Amino acid sequence: MMRWWLVLSVAAGCVAKPPRPAWTKIAGADQPGELTGVRLTWDPDRGEVVLFGGDGPADLSDAMWSFDGTRWAPLCNPCNVRRERPGFVWDGSQLVIFGGGDDAGHYTNTVFDYSDTWTLRDTSGPQPAEQTFSQIVPYHGALWAVGGYASGPLSGVSSLAGKVWNTEANAGDSLASIGMGVTVDTDHDRILALVDAAGNSAEDGVRMYTASTGEWSVVCEPCTGRDRTGGSLVHVPDHDLTLLIGGRSLDNTYPRGTWVLEGDRFARYDDDDHMLPPRREVGVAYDPDRDVVVVYGGASDDCPFCGETWELAL
Amino acid sequence: MRQRWPLLLGLWIFASPVARADDTADLVAKGQDLAKQGAWSQAIIAFKQADAVQPRAQHACFIGLAYLRRELWAQAELYFARCHARATAGDPVPEWTAEAESQLATKLGEENVAAVTIDVTPADLVPTIAITGFLPDETLGRGTVHLAPGHYAISIDAPGYPRATRELDVKDKTPQVIRVALVKPVVTPPLPPPSRAPYYLIGGGLVAGIAGTVLDIAVLQGVRNDLRHSVAAYDANSTKFEVVRGATVTLWVGGAVVAGLGTYLALRAHSDVAVSARVDRDGGAVLIGWSR
């Protein structure tokens, strides 16, 4: 006897109303400690957001943590990298650290790869400047080191394909955020970078690089109407959102709220009732599995080294 | 006694008032001549031909008498019974019949034949009973017939009833009764033509589902993305989202229910159909199962 089944189904997830944009503090998720200038990235192998480094009240952090949405768990501590404000990213196959200051206070341009332990990668080609405030992002099969700070804010850009560095088109402006000021907008195939002079001058701009033109150009300047330094950018590919989070103005005040890129300008994303507290130099990453933006650490007047985890549900 | 029968038959034949000029009379006269010659089978044929032209009691009695001479007792019984059944004032039973039937009764008592009674119900039926070994025109009504040992197939027909058949074995003179209860067939009323309504329901449900999907893709998902764009966009599009979502879900759920109902109606006549619904936080489903 044949048995047949007909299923007519409706998935509620497709029609569920998204939550109203609001930042939520994750209570009890402060294990990495009080840190500013931390780096976050999404690790698809683990399915978790991973955090590296950061400046603590007493010392530089040399630890790496992963976050499951509730608690942070150490992956290595110490990790024997010891870099201050390096670039940190998932390059498509592994976690990578680039640049940053070392224990002796010297800037570096070294690259470390993570596979259970961190190992130094031999590189060749025209090396980027030894630097701190480093930013590195994966783009078109290579790692792109964008800006940074050496003897002053940098605007140089290099790409690392395997072990070979190449010099790319100069960004034409200072890209030296202590936060995470560079992100890849996969929806528009471009790198977006906050103009940041490391607090030496008022900046309120965003630049972009597209592989199709091979050049950097201005997205907006001014973008929000408030200058800032130490801000962070994150792109959310599932929703085509680019968010600007945190930062401090030259007058030592903090621009309020989170901002979203709309074409060639930024608009306020959240509202005052549910915004992230004033922060600069936060680590930020998007968790696609849970559809949330995760922020850790940072600094503000009442929180010189913040040890809090915040999430923005999308 | 047996030696006297040809003489008696000859007397009866010569004394019979059948000298008519028509075909029937000729056939009867021919049968009588054949009988005088002892050609009983051919005489029976002639009498039957006459009987076919004009059924008469006299013809039946002549046939019965001829069968008696052929010592086919059951057939003789049959035709003597027909003779009596047909008899009227204008066509009376011949006078010699009583003597012939007496001879038949004597033979039936002496010979190794069994009285077989075929009892057909309902009692008001007029059955036509055919027995193997009898000619096609030699069917019986209800009653008793004497059969020699052997195997017989009996078929019973009656107007408005399906034919019934029985097998019969006669081994000795033991009387047998065969009871046959004819049953009218159950008349199944013709099925009404299948309704198209279930298929209209299925089609309507599918159309509603497709419309819901089109609405979802073309409008709802766009508004949903707008909600994520910012708080201001969320507040501006919140009501619109809920209205469009309500319409979309209504089309989906309504379409699923209507299509499910149509499928149930279309299949229930032919299958074991089970319909169930499930709703939880992840969505809803209408599950229709059937087996053939």
C-alpha cells in the first residue's frame, strides 16, 4: 500500500517582524576583562565571534577569546603574539594578525597565522610600514592592510597575497583609527575606511576602494556632522548595512548613537533610548549565525577601560 | 404389461380425432405413423413440430407417451405434466393419458430412479429449470422429477433473478430435495458524476499560496529590510509591514487550508485520508496523508 503525503507549510521566520533596533548589554559576558582597542572578527569555523588583544588598565592583553552569545571562552592566553592595536581578521581560511606595537614599544609589520598556535608568516615584496593602529581586511583573495599609524597617520595601502606584499593605491587621507575603522562592504564590492588622523585633526569622512577602479574615493565628508576619532565600521552583508559605531570628537565629547550609511551620507540608526553608551575604540564584528552585531570593550569618560559586551539584534 | 403397450398405442392413435387438413394435423398424423413404426424419437420430433405451431395439451400427451415408450421417465413426466397444465375444455387431456400415467408410475416405482424435488424460493416465483441430459425445450417448473443415477447440472432461472446453478449426483433411488433460494441482486445506484469542486478548491488554494509568495517577495521582504535600516525607518514602516504580513500570511494559511480541504475531498472517496495541522513559533504546516 502506497502512502502519500502532501505538506503545505509556511515558515514563520520569513515573515517574523525584526526587533526594533536596540543595543543590549550581555550580562555576565565580561570575561576578557577591561580592555580598549580590542579586535573582533567572525570565525566561521568556530561559528563564533573571536576577540584578540586590547589594552588593559595594567597591561597589554595577549589573549584570544571566543564568544558563544553568552560567555567568552579563552582560546589562548597568552597567545605569545603580544601586539598592541594590530590588525586582526579571518582571511577566509584562518585567523591572521598584522602589525601593531610590540612589547618594546616598536611598531611592526609582521603577519601571524593561527592554527592552534600563532606562527609568524614569512613574507616578501614591498613591505607596508611598521605601524600600530593597524587595520587588515580580506578583499579579492588577499589581505589588505589599510592605513595605520607610524610616525604619523598613514594613508598607504598594501595587499598580501599568500606571502607576497604588494603596494596598492594610496587612500589619499589618514586612515588611523584606534578602533576598527575599516570594513569590507561585500554588497557593493568595496573597502570602506574611516578617515581618522588619530585624534590630531577633526575628521568626519569615509573613503572607499573598489577593485573595479583600483582607486580610492570619497564616500562622504562630512558624513555625520560630528568629527570623530577611534570610531569603528562594520558591514552586515545579510542586510546590506554599514554601521558606524563609537568614537570621540576633538572636543572630548562623544557623538551619540550608531549611524548607518545611506548612499553618500550617514543617518542615525538607533535612538537615544536604546543606544550604545558613549564609547571609542571598540571592537566590533557581525555574527551571521545569530544575526547580531557584537561590540566589546572600548573607552569613555566613565569607563576608561570597558569590559562589557553589547549586542545589536538585527 | 410391456407387450401390451404397442397395441394400446396403436388403438389410441387410430382412435384419435386429429384428421385435420392443416399443418398441425399433418404433423400429428406423421408422428402417429412414426409411432406405429416404433420410431419414437422421430415421432417425438414430429409432435414437437406440431406443438411448436400450436401448443396443445394433446401434443404434450403424445410427446409424453412417446418418451414413456423410449423409457425416458423424467421426460415423460415432464410432458404429461405439461399436458395437464394446458388442458382445457376445447383441448382436453386424451382419455388414454390416465393409463399411460399409470404405466409411468409403475415404472417409476420399479426402476432405479430417484425422486428429486427442486424447491425454489421465493414461493411465488415461476422458475425455469434446465437439467443436463434434457433437450433445451424440455425445461421444468418447480416440482419433482425422477432421474436415473448419474451426475447432473441444474440451472434455475426466474425473471428478475440471476441464474442459480447446482450440481446433483443421483446414486440410487434415495429421494433428494434441492433447495434453491434465489436472491435478487442488489441494485447499486449509478454513481453521480465526480464533482469538480475539490479541484477548484485545490486550484484556488494554490493560487492563494502563489499570490502570498509573490506578495512576500515583491513587497513584504522589502519592507522587512527597511525595518532594519534604522530606528526611523523601523517606525515609519512598522504598520505597513504588519498589514502586508497579515495579507501574506492570510493568503498562505488560507491557501493551505483551502488546498488541504480540496485534497481531502478529492481523495477521501478513494483513499484513507488523514489531515492534520501544526503551528509553532517557526511556522505552520498542513499535513495531508493518504493511502490507496
